[in-house]
Amino acid sequence: MILDKAFPPDPRVENEAVSLVDAGHEVHLFCLNYNRKSSFEIINGIHVHRYSANKLLYKLSALAYSIPIYTAVMRSKISDFINKQSIEVLHIHDIRIAEAVYKANSKTQLPVVLDLHDNMPEIMKFYPHVQKFPGKQLINPLIWKKKEEQFIKDATKVVTVSQEFVDEVVNRTKVAPEKVILAPNTVHKTFYENAKLDETILSKYSKHFVILYLGDTGLRRGLETAIRSLQILKSKIDNVKLVIVGSNTTDIVLKKLVADLDVEDLVEFEGWKNVSLFPSFILSSDVCISPLHRNIQHDVAYANKLFQYMSMGKPLLVSDATAQKNLIQKTETGLVHKSENATDFANKVLALFNDKKLSDLFGENGKRFISEEFCWEITSKNLVALYSKLEQ
């Protein structure tokens, strides 16, 4: 496996690697070493090989398909990794490092599995550094899109995170449908079965009607919609509280909006928390949200938070971004609001607040869906089967 960042943490990479280890494969993970950690260690059966990196290399990674320095440096490191570890299959996590892998593999010609965590060429349009000077002038998402399409065509197999993403890749690149494998981001049973609850968190929010958001708080995630809804909700629900667990460099915008709307006492910015605390926050909540803006990336992918919410038996409120809308409606686990529409968001919160039976039913449906159909132990079978075929 080839990862263009430090490890740990990366839940998807670790989940996939551990499942392959459990299936009898030997997994070596190439990753980068920014903090002088050990150059090699074994984590949950994964052979982790760390190659030295610095801030300059990190910044150059954003220019991977503008200036070829990053690719040249990474190609050398990856070639060393392939040769020293006698690698048999290359599994690339996302496209930033993909060209370096293909070039390093030009002599060995190993099978390549391209794992698309996101539709990166589309989502990068919303990165703050791509929207302003000098990134806006130096980084062209269209070039990244063309690169991605070529990588998809050159790969032995492609892995994506939702059926909508599978369909989008096949329709856009015209590759054979059987070339693209679905391996969605879901939760391990241990997340909800072995959860250790934090009584401090449970007590802190016990007297509030909590609307919970977990994860990255970038503006495209839609938290402005949730914040604006509080102008309506504060007169309808006396003890309403929006709890945000996560952060982003754009949080200054959210906090200014909270101040401008005079709802500071209704919003709690908890910042990043260890994932071990997520079950406690979820159990403290009454409604769990994913108010994503509509765009090409959000329409074909859904976040792991949805399954974390469901696994703990909570009702969901999500925007009408296609993939998550389809999921929530199919599983009957929550309500859908119009993207970037604070009034509709508020109305849907009120519908859940005023109908406890409906909320409980959504929660029960979600818990059953995860345990019986959509935990990682079940959804990872496609990935394990892929490697069994490659082995044969």
C-alpha cells in the first residue's frame, strides 16, 4: 500500500490493511515520516515503512501535477520500497502520489489497485489554497482530472467508496464496470460494541436537545446552514444546542457567523477529539447531521460519520447530496433537507423533535442496518475477494 501522508492515523487505510492481513496477506505500507518516528514498525499486523519527508515536500505535493519535483522525489522512494520489500501488488491510496507509483513501477510492471477515497479533482476546487494566490494560478483541477482518468484506465482494478462513485467513474472513463470495486467507508463492530462511554460528555449535554456534527468543518460541509437554522429553532426548542466535534482552518468564518447571529450560547465548538470519544458524543445527541453542499464529489460519496451515527441508534438529518440522500431514504434512517436551506433544515429538526416515535424508529433502523448489512466486517468482503483473485 502506498500512502502520501503519515500513518497512523488513517481509518480507511488501516481498515483495509487489517482485513487483508486477517485474510492471510502480508501488507507493507509505504508512508511518509514528518515527525522522526521509527522508520519501521508493525501496527496491527501491518508492516509500516516510513520514508523521510519535510514541510517543503508537503507543500510540493499540492503541485504534484504542476511542477514534477514531488513526483520525482517520491518515485525514488517508492522504487526503493518496491525493491527492498519484494512487493507483488501495489495499492495506491488516492491520486496525488499515483504518478510517482506508476513511474516507479515502469520496470517491475506489478498489478496496480487504485483506491479513490474521494473525487479529488472536484473536491480540491474547494480547498482554500486553491482558491487564492498563488495556488489558484499554479494548481489546475482540470489537469488533475485528466491525470485521474488516465490512472483509472491504467490500473488493474479501481476501488471506490459508494455505488454512485462506481457509476460516475464507469460513465466518465468508459472502463468496464467489473474493473471498479465497491468498498465503502463503514464502521468496525468494535466501534459500537466495545465503546467506552465518557460520563463527563454524557452529563454535559444531558439537559439539551443536541444537534451533533462530527468531522471536518470546512465550509463545503454545510455547517453555516445548521448555524443559521438556530435563529428559527431557538424559539421552538428551549434547550437546543448545536455541538460541533471537529475543526478546519475556516472555523473563523463559522465562529464569526455564530457571533453575528447572536447564537453563541447555542453552539459548542468542541474541536478535534479522539475517535474513542465519538460514541459518547453521539449518545449525547438527539439528531446527527451531515448538511453537505451539493457538488460532484458530495453527490457520489458519503462520509463515515453517517455510519457512526447509525451504529449508535440515532436519527440522521442530511442534505440532498445524492449519495447520502439515497442511503438515508433507502434505509429509512432519517430525514433529508435541501442543501444550503436553513429553513428546511430547521423544519426537519422540528419534525424529529416533535415526533419521538419517528426519531426512535429511524435510530433503530440505522442500528439494524449497520449490524446486519453495513459494518466493515461485511462490506470489506469485496476487497478481500479482489485480492484473492489477484493471488490466483
